[in-house]
Amino acid sequence: MRRPAFMAAVATTVLAVLLLGFVTNLAWAMLQSPTAIGKVLGVLVLVIPVIALWYLVNEWRLGITVQRMASRLEAQDRLPRHDGARTAGGRLTEEAALDVYEVARRGVEMSPEDWAAWFHLAFAYDEVKEKAEARKALRHAAALFRAAR
């Protein structure tokens, strides 16, 4: 069920926006300072909410795009399904995860402009515990998906 994850994202975003409001208010108060140092600090503190807001917008944009990609793949019955030997905790064994990764990597090599291949590679990276690479592959898949529309 996707609902709890979405609600957690909304709650986290609301808390982040509240915090950004507090920091912006603090920066505004510093900008009202009669001293030059206070004004400089106000400008520097104001950079924090600007960067954070940019990050929040990009994360929501990515999340919405990933959901659209997953919905399309689900409708086509092409969501990543990783078969293979599993540990007691339910994750793929290291060998099975490497097999999944190799299949996904070859898929990207054969179709480097296919967003679905990159989507599958992202989830294969996750199986081999390469979180940073998974995120890069997912961002690339999202960029290809948006370009294809």
C-alpha cells in the first residue's frame, strides 16, 4: 500500500516547511539589524531556506515522476520482480542480487535511452545495496521519462 509512505512524505514536508519558516523569520530579523554584521549574517542564514526549498521541490518532483513511472510499468505488468534465493529476512542473497544487477545492467547497455531499463537498474542497485547508484539511476530514469512525454 502506497498511502502510508505518501502520508509520511507529506508530514515530513510540513515539518520541513515549518522549520524553513522559522529560519526565514530568523534571517529576516537579522536583516533588520542596524549593524553590518547582522545584515551579512541575515543574508547568509537566508541562503539555508532557499537551498532547502529547492531540494524539497526537486525531491517531490522526483517522487511524483517515479510514481508515474511505476504506475505505467504496473499497467504493463513490467514492474521489477526479483526472483532468486532469499535470506531469512526476505532480501535476495548476495549471489541472487548480483544476478539481478547483471540482467538490469545489460538491459541498460542494450537500451541506454529506455527509462524503464534505468528504472529496473535503480532497483537492482538497491538489491546490491548501492543506494547512491540506485538514486542516480532513478534520477536518470526520471529525466528520460520526462523527455519522452
